[in-house]
Amino acid sequence: MLNTIVTSPSSAMRSEARSYLSGNWKNAVLTTIVFVLITSAPNFILKEFLSRDTTSLFSIVYSLLVGAPITLGYTMFILKLTRKQNAEMSDLFEGFNNYGTIVFLAFKIGLFVVLWSLLLVIPGIIAALRYSQAYYVFIDNPKMGASEALDKSKELMRGNAGKLFLFILSFIGWFLLLAITCGIAGLWVLPYFYAAMAVFYRKLTSGEISNNEISSN
């Protein structure tokens, strides 16, 4: 993968993301509903029966063991949409095909971000930005190990962390809409945001798809 400096305006990348979702909103929203239910519903249910500390521990473990592979699957689903490939709800479960590696990858990302955050908030944010492409890298290179995916993500983000940070900030209005609608707007905002992040990844890789492109799965 080539290290490319992203220069596209945030507005242009958001517009491109919307263009990929055009005609695919129904599929995207239905898949998002299932994604949210799997990753969030157990926490809301169990907090009514368990103590706060127990619920917090369960949330961490569940997010790692179930949330991580499902999130990778959702990322794959959206990435397929931006590549005009056949994206299906069943893609949500693709992460379980490389379960051990995905869980280890998610664990390492979480650990590194937390450790850097212990120093100051800004180093934690920078770490999160550096590792933000790891799932995409792994999707395109499913035989890659967790550490290698993290290294590739850092390579891609060299010189691009600030651009991604500002790109994410450009969604502030949409994030506020989530709060105003008590999360209901997330059914549209979430696929939109993930599609935009996929567009950013494609800019990082100059639109090139690796030899292990997801269409072969």
C-alpha cells in the first residue's frame, strides 16, 4: 500500500460517501439496526439486573469478544458499498472467520489507546487516529497478523492524522443530531459516517484494492 497524503476537502469526501449510499439506504439501515442490536442491546438489558461495576466489566468483555468481530463485519459491509460490490447483512459475521486475530487486534488497539491516554488526552487521540485504519487493512489482507495490520495503519496515517481529525470534526452537527434524537438518527448517521471513513481509507490507498480484495471472500 502506498502512503498517500489525503488532500480532498472534507465536503467532497462526505458527498462521495452519500453517493455510494444512494440507492442502498434500505440495505444500510437494516444492517445498521442489526449491528446496533448485537453490539448494544445486551448492555442495556443486563444493566437492569447487574450492578454498575459488573455491567461495566461485562461491557468491556462483550465489546472485545463479540463487538470487535461484528464491528469489523460492519466495516466490511460499508466498504463493499463504497466499492460497488455486493454488500449483504451476512457480512456482519465475517469477522468470526478470523476470530482470534480480530479479537487480538481490537485488544491491542484498545490497550495502546488507553496507555497513551494515561499520559494526556491528546496522545490518546493521536494513537486512536494512527490505528484507525487497522480494520480496513485487515479486511483487504485477511492473512495479515494483528501487529502487522497496526503497523500498516500507522504507515498509512503518517502525515494524515490531522486531516482525519478535522474530517471527523466535520460530522459534529450529525453527532449533535444523534443526541437530540436520543440515538434514533444513528440509523442513518452511522452508515453515513462509516461510508465517509471508508472513502478516507480509499483516498489513503489511492483507491487501490489489494490482491486479497474483499470481493474474493
